[in-house]
Amino acid sequence: MSADPNCIFCRIVAGQIPSRKVHEDEHMLAFHDINPWAPVHILLIPKLHIVSMSDVQLEHAGLIGHMMAQSPRLMRELGVTNGFRHVINTGEDGRQEVMHLHIHLMGGPRPWSKG
């Protein structure tokens, strides 16, 4: 599995930085965002270091599909029953802050602090 030793999300995957894990399997990790915009706000990240959606290739289709398919179950387990959002920021103009592909998964009663 490819990793970047300077990437904060790769370091979280490696267990070098703690996180509040929601789910982990051989392909991905899901954990609570440290600056939540919604009552429930988790990040889904691939264990493989992919910089952004701009770097996703056809070979990653199964991985991205796996991550998206996990989201309804994860939100149900976290008590979200009335809808949720997926947000993927891509690149500088897309306001991506961490250069490791990640999906913001947000839900819970409104109003939210952002988004």
C-alpha cells in the first residue's frame, strides 16, 4: 500500500496519530472530524495515498465504490436517520486542505455550523 510519510492522514492510517475511529477495514478508515460542521461529521479516507479526486484512476473505482457504499451503514450506526451529505473537496480551488483524498460525511439535525 502506498503511503506518504509527511501526510497527516497516512500517519493516522499507520496509527502514528490518534483518531476517533468509526470503521476500519483493509481498504479504508473512517473517523470523526476534529472540526465538525454538523452534529455527525466523519471522514472516510482510503488507506492508499491518493492525493485528490483529480488523481483517481479507473483502477480505483472499486475502492471509491467501497467507500461510498459504507456510508449509509456508518451514518445509521451513528444515529443519522434523516439524510446526510457527502462532500469531496478537490485541489486548491476546491478548498482541499489535506492532500489525501477524503470524503466528508455529514448529517444530523439542522442547523449545522457550516455547510
